[in-house]
Amino acid sequence: MTARSAVNMAETEVEAVKALCGLLNGIAQRVYYGNSEITEELLKDELYPAVSQDEFRALYDKMRGLLKSVAVADMDQAQLEAFLTAQLRKHGGGGTSPEQTAALARFWKGHRARVRESLVSQSRWEPALRGLNWRVDLQTATSRGQMSNSPVALVELELGRNGQDSEFVCLEFDEMKINQMLKKMTEIQESIDGIVHHS
């Protein structure tokens, strides 16, 4: 192999890794960051114009699947290296090329935190509990004006949706309601423990 052909080969590998990094960025924009302007057609036209639609589709699905595996597991550097090594060693069409491995490693190093944040926000129920404050007071009078010296728990919940101001909900519990709530929470914990121990 001549020096010129070695340089051409290295340049081809660098271009392949750049295109794959662009593809991974596009997949992340669409799947994890909610950018609907990034389409498969756009990625094909911009990154792989000379490749057939079927070849591009296979590459797109493969890289999307690999990225999903890495993202769902939230792989650290050691896990990623082990995963990519296993992918490189796969025989047949199921494995990855050195360029695909390099691109995925480079992409994940720069995007791990952002992809994780996106996955967490996509799986969060709305509205979310942002804060909780509570205190116990002595109630000196009931709503009917009768005298009372019973303790009450006051609970303030701060609820909110992403990008919106919080809403506050105030709850008041007497001793009987607190005992009922604690009993229900014990039942919930027992149900969860039963499911966890059976699976």
C-alpha cells in the first residue's frame, strides 16, 4: 500500500465517521429532542445522497437501534466500550463496522447527559410534584365556630408542568384522616413489595 492510498483510506474513514455522527445527531434531534423538521429524507439527502433508499433505511434503523440500546441503559464509558466491542465482533449483518463504533462512541460522549435528560422528561407525568411543605398546627376553632384544641396537619403541594408557573394545593388533615392515609400508604407499599418479590 502506498502512502497516497493510505491517506485516501484514512480520509474516507474520517468522512464515514462524520456522516455517521451527522446521522446520529439527526436521529437524536428527531427521537429525543422533539425536532420534527429532521426527517429521514432530509438526513438521506444531506448525508448519504449516493446511497439507495433501502441501504439508507437499513443503516438508519441500525444506528437508531444501537442508540436506543445505549440510551435506555444510560451506559457509562466502560459499559459502552464493552457493548461496542461485542457489536464489532458480531458476524454477519448484525454487527457494526469500526466507523459505526467510532461514531457512536464519539456521539455518546458528547450527548449522554442531554439524551438522558430528554428520556427522563419524556417519561415524567405531568403535572409533576415540584415541592412539598407541611406543618402541624393546633386548630382552635372549627368551621362552625365551635372551640377545638385538636392537632391538624397542613400540607402544601407545589405542582407544575414544564415551562409553566407552579400551582399550589393546600390540604388539611385531622388525626383520623392522617391515620387513614398512612394505612393506605402501607397497603400500597405491601402491594409494591408483593409485585417486586414475585418478579
